Amino acid sequence: MNLVYYKNIDIIVEKMGKPIVKITKIDEKSTGESYRDKIVRFAGAFSDKDAEIIRKYATKLRKEAKIIPNR
């Protein structure tokens, strides 16, 4: 997924030699979708309140994430 997101490379997943899935980056600017809209569209099971709680929690986790070096 890093290749898709950071290098804008589309990935085709094949099963038995036949393409079945394409992974491509979603450009929020061109779609006009917010993170909440994406959560609702892709998950479909969350209420607006739940989607907002998830967004806030994910933002908090990204800010607090630390890299732990291998020793």
C-alpha cells in the first residue's frame, strides 16, 4: 500500500493469472470526500457519530506514534 500511496503506483492483484483487484490511490481533492465520508462509504456500518470518534482516535494515534528502534 505504501507504493500505491507514496509513489502513485497502481497494483493489480491476480488469481490464477487473471486480474481480480486493482489497488489505486484515492485523491481526496478530486473526489471531494472527507475522511468521515470515506469511512461511511467503505465500511457502511458506522453512524456519523461513530465515524467522527474513529477519525479523532486515529488522528490522536498518529500524533502519539513513536518509532522504537531494533536493538
